[in-house]
Amino acid sequence: MRARVALLLVSVVVVGTVRLAFPPGPPALPLIQFAQGITYWPYGGEPAFILREGAVLTGFLARSTAPGRERLQFCPAERAFVAPEDTSLWDARGRYVAGPAPRDLDRVAVRVDPITDYVTVDASTVTRAAGRSEDGSVSGEAGEAYQLYRAGEPNAGFCLNPQPGL
């Protein structure tokens, strides 16, 4: 009887030690759940946005790069990210467009398992953008609506149906 109790205790200690040494990682989702365009990723600490262009996935931290680092919203109709409080704007590829933000969006690690086609996003592994892109843009009606929005026009018609992030 004592031997069984001792064995059980040793097993509990070993399993607990292994779990501490190898904590569960971020959740993985099938690649098929990522539509072309932007998907919001709320799992595993810091939220992120994932851009899927064909087979390529790029992750962006769902926070502004401006001081205060407020959460971002994605505006599907405009194909742009916006920080509502300071009105910084980035295009769908995370390139700086306008506002006080000092750089492009910071990136997070995204991995697609080549065997299972499951996607993991590690928002704790952040690559800080070096600066502002020269080629980020939101043009046409969306660009005009953004200018009105930034000027404080309450009926600008900009980002009327944002995706989560805020």
C-alpha cells in the first residue's frame, strides 16, 4: 500500500515538473479558419490581427505603436487599422499611413505547421517595426472619410463596422 502511495506521489511530482518545464503553448487553429484578409486573434495574452494573403500569414500586435499603446480596431470597408483615441492609421499590411504613431505596426510570430496545417500565433514574440513605411496608403473615399474622422467630424462615415481589438 505504501509503495502505491509513494508511486502516486512521485508521478504527481514528475507530471507537475514536466508541466512547469513545458507549459502549454498558444492555441492552434486549422489554417482553413483563416479567411483571406484580416482575422482577429484574441488568444494567449496579447491580442493580434492576422493578415492572410494567399498562403502567407502575417501577424500584427493589436496595439498602436504610439505612446500609450491603445488597442487597435480593423476597419474592413477601409481595409485599414485605426487607433481610435489618437487616430493613427495603418493600411491592412501594417504600414503607417497617418497620425502620431512613430512606426509601422509591430509584428507577432505566426507559424503554420507544414504537416497538420495548424496555425499558432505567439503574441509574446514581438518584432518591433523599425520606422514608418513610405508606401502605406488608404485612398479614395476611405482616405477622405479618414481625414474628416481625424478632424473630429462625428458623421465622417469612417470605420463604421470595426472588428474587435478595442
